[in-house]
Amino acid sequence: MPMIPQARKQPGQARSRHVVAAILEAAARILERDGYAGLTTNKAAELAGVSIGSLYQYFPNKQALVAALHSRHGEETLATAREALRLSDGLPWQAQLECLVSACLRLHLAAPGLHRVLEREWPQFDAPPEDNPLDAALQDCVAEWLAGGGLPAERAPRLLRMADSLIHGLALEDAPDEAELTRCVAAALAAYLTLPRQGPEIST
């Protein structure tokens, strides 16, 4: 696996965090509109309203911007999953699963061009699950939810891989139907969760 480009430093103060957030949002908007070829550090700095020197304090090149956007996406996915499960608490697990799938689909459908770049053109700039604390936190979140509903918590890793493949594969189609995709993905995941156990579960 190629080395993942790293930010030069992490923002410490509130103002620095605001600058980095503005730079990443600008880069995301450019990727959504123009694709990877259209992204340059100069364009990102200009759209963010910061100097190129300020951008280079944190990001040495546009590859580092893409890697940082992968991390931001991981944070957004984790927050989205937690919120969907919180809002659907008390519902039957099938309804909770639909809420979870719907929320994650909306996250991707809001910026399909950006996610095409992240997931299809430059997936290698995302840390592998075994080295990604955000992926570990998401897996723990889903495993806890499964256990609470009397479902096999050990299936969380494969469930997430299935969801990732289905959502990224289907949500990035042209003009997808959100309601139909939600039902399709949720039904596939529910079918896996209700498969009878046959021997030891494989979770990795």
C-alpha cells in the first residue's frame, strides 16, 4: 500500500482549526465540481480565503488534502451513524437499520462527485481499517447496537464492509433513487444479520 500523505501539522488553536476546516471545505467543493484534476493548492487557498502560505503550513500538496478529506469523511460517517442510532432508539432493529442506511446514503448523495474521487480514484489515501481509529470506533458503535438488539455483534465488521461496498457502489450511480436504495441496502444487510449461524463466525 502506498504511503498516505500526511498533514504537516495539526491545528492547535480555534483559529487554526477554523483555517484548516475552511481549506478542507474548499478542497471538497473543488473536487465535487471539477474532480481531482481540477484541484490545486492555489485554488483551494483562494476559495478558502487564505494565503497559499497558510495552506502550506498544514498541507504540503493536494494529495495531503485528499488524505485529510478521507479522515474528515470517517469522522462524518461515525457521527452520522451515532446520531441515526440515537434518533431511532426504541424502534425495531429493522427500522433502526433503515434509518442508519438512509442517513449514510444522504451523506454520500450530498456530494457524489467528492465521494467518487475519494472512493474510486484515490481510495489508497485512506488508512486501512486495522490502522484507523475512526473505523474501530464505528465498528464498536455498530457492535454495541447489534448486541443491544439481540443480534450477532461479531458480524459488525463484515456488516460494515458490506454496507461500505453497497453504499459506495450504488450511491455513486447517476441520479439514484434514495428511497429505493435505502430499502435495497437495508434488506441486504438485514438478510445477512438473520442468517443462521453455521460454525464459527468470521469477523475479519
